[in-house]
Amino acid sequence: MDKKNLDKDKTKKSLNKIYSIYSDIANVADNVLKSRCPYKDSKSRCTAMFACTYQHMPSSHSSMPICTGSDVLDYRSAWEPSQR
């Protein structure tokens, strides 16, 4: 076998393995985002730069708002503008 072909094969196998790993991670993230607000950080703080129904401001105004939404609700309706 030619050494160049062997390296290409190893490279292709490695890239396929990496793709498979990242593909699995992306699929899990997509499923989580269907029920968890993307603006809620790991400490349940709201990072949204807009008002949301589920934001709660702590007594210290220097802190970020706390997300009071459940991770099993459809949060998207909280962002819809009100009809007047």
C-alpha cells in the first residue's frame, strides 16, 4: 500500500469519528432546547436582553434576573409580543 493512501484513510476515519461524536452532541442539544430556554444559564439566571414573563428580579438590582420558568414548558409564548 502507498503510504499517502494509508494516511488519507486514517484521516478520513478520524474525521468520521469526530463528526459522529459532534453530531450526537448536537442532537442532544437540539432536544434540550425544545424545552429549555436558550437564555437560561447553568445557574438559572436569565441572560435575555429583553423582558420575559419568567424573569424575576432579585432584591439586588446589580444581579441578573432569575429564570423562574420550568424546563418542561414551552417558553416561546413568553416572548410573543402582546396583542393590543
